[in-house]
Amino acid sequence: MREIRVRKPTALEPTHPGEILREEVLPALGLTVSEAARRLRVSRQALHAILAERSGVSPEMALRLGKLCGNGPGLWLGLQQTHDLRRAELRLAAELAEIPTATAG
């Protein structure tokens, strides 16, 4: 069995979905945080925690954002997953380097 290589990740940390919402999406939609929270049917504080990058996008929030933006939940979950995976990879880099890659006989 041959090893399958995935392209090497860049040193840059992926953008948090909250930054995209804060900098691109809400301004493009002409929505304030309060109005967006009202439309999403969440508290302003819950939305603000995501926009401030203190909280991640949960599956439930991804459904709400996908509906509001018309782009579906997969985009928002994918952005969050990419962000979380890269942060974990950076945090565990030294430990991961010590784990040997197994090969089938």
C-alpha cells in the first residue's frame, strides 16, 4: 500500500468564520450585529462571540448562517473545521512528528 500525500498546509492560520462574517458578510448584507442576531434567532451575545472569534460555528449555527446567507451550512462548517484542524496541527506539531506512519504489510 502506498502512502497518500496531501498537499502541505501553509504556515498561515486559516481565517476564522467569525472574521469572514464580521468583515465581509454582514457589511455586504447591510446588517448590524443586532439585526443579524434577530434574523438568526440567537442572542446578540452568541453572535458577537463568533464575530470576536471567541466561539466557533456549531452545526446549529451553521444551519442558521447558511439559511440567512443562502449558501448552506456546509460552507460554515467547513470553514470552522479547517480553522480548528490547522490550529490543532500547529499546537501538536512536535508530538505529531514523533508518531511514525504505519504501512500495510
